[in-house]
Amino acid sequence: MSYFKHDSAIVDEGAQIGEGSRIWHFVHVCGGARIGKGVSLGQNVFVGNQVVIGDRCKIQNNVSVYDNVTLEEGVFCGPSMVFTNVYNPRSLIERKNEYRDTLVKKGATLGANCTIVCGSTIGEYAFVGAGAVVNKDVPAYALMVGVPARQIGWMSEFGEQLDLPLQGQAEAVCQHTGARYVLDGTAISKLPA
């Protein structure tokens, strides 16, 4: 085994788990899950069958990653945050054929206790604040807060808020890394070094 698994964790046969990953107390990984290298699954995490988790993701305690959720490289899932996969669930009506895909792109942060409603795409390096409820797509580098979530700013890849308006033409520099970002309309991009 090229990964660490705590004795209390359950990894079903068929699950693919990358080298150097760590699976902590009371985790359950279903047999169809594909988990990358260097991933950390905190205490009491559940990973469904139709789930892809990219390299170096960190999933904190008490998170369930349900079917049809894909996390690209370096995604952070804060403690007790929530994914859904059915938009209008009912106990008395079977809706497993109505799962909606959720995609969380590279480097995004999903804060503690936030909820990501299924069918949403979270852009690269976006930052969803603690307790926010995301019910639509989130642009790359966007800072989202509230219920329902609304954009209040932009974040650097380092995880610091950039001094930029929500829209227009502007540039900003990350104070920690010196990286430069350009806002063009309602989209932001990082300039090459």
C-alpha cells in the first residue's frame, strides 16, 4: 500500500488511491472512487463511487463527497462543508438518474460549513467563504460569501484578497508573491512571471 489508512477507515475494493495520500479515522471510500496523489481525507469523510479527487486536495473532517463531484488538483474542502447531487430530493421518489455534476477547479477553496448546490462549477482559485451557499457557477479567482453566495471581490492564487473592483479594467499585485493579475470586464487572469 503506497498510502496511509487508519485502522478505523474503510476503503472498498476497487478504489484507486494515489501514492502518499492519507486516510484518517472513520473515513469510507467507495469502490469506484478515484483519488489522486498526496490527498488528505480527514476524520469522518465519505467519498462516493462516482467521485474524482485530484492530486494534493485536502478534505477536512465531516465532509461527504457524493457521486458526480469532481475536484481538480489542490482543492481545499473546509470542515463540515456540503456537496449535493440531486437538485430536488425526496425520500419517496428515486432520483439517482438525475444526479447533476459538480466541478471544483484547480486550487479553489470551499470554506467551513459552506454548501455547493449540485450542477455548479467553481472556477480556478475561487474562494467560497465559510457558511456560504453557492447555487450557480463561480468565476475563477472570485471571492464569494453569503446566502445565497454573491461575489464581493477577487483572490490571488496565494489566498489573499486583491485590491480590484468587481468589474472594469484594472491590475493588482499579490502582496505576498508579487504575482500580477489583470481584470478585464468581469474576468481576471494572472500575468506570466
